[in-house]
Amino acid sequence: MEITKMPDKSQIESEIQTHFQGEGIELERDEDLFSSGQVDSMALMQAVAHLEATYGLKIPPGDLVPENFRTVEVMADYVIQRR
């Protein structure tokens, strides 16, 4: 379901955390996804696809770098920036 009105950052963070919880992954908003060992490349790509579908984004391949997806907080900032 695509969201038409952009939620605020805390709502986006909560939604991302809920997505990961559905995959059995519990993350704090500032927890490093890569060093935590909880998120592998497949889970990250599923999260990217989820962000695209939920927020109506098209994330270009050049943006698929760790700096844009390192934490839930960074992902929320990225979503806000891309909208």
C-alpha cells in the first residue's frame, strides 16, 4: 500500500522497524544494521523494495550504498530526502 501523505520521521522509523520485526529482526533506530549481524543482503533488499512500494520511491542503483541504509534512522532520513 502506497502512502500518499508523507508521515514524519518518527512514523517512518516506526514503520521500518515494524517491517523488520515482520522478518523476525528487532532493531533500535540507531543500531547499525551491518555490524549487528541481524540484517543480511537479502533482508536489506527486501527492505529497499518495501520502502519503494510504501513511499512511492524509485531508489536508483547508485543510492544502494551502506551510507543510505546503515540504521533505521538513516533510512528514514533517506526516505524524507527522496520524497
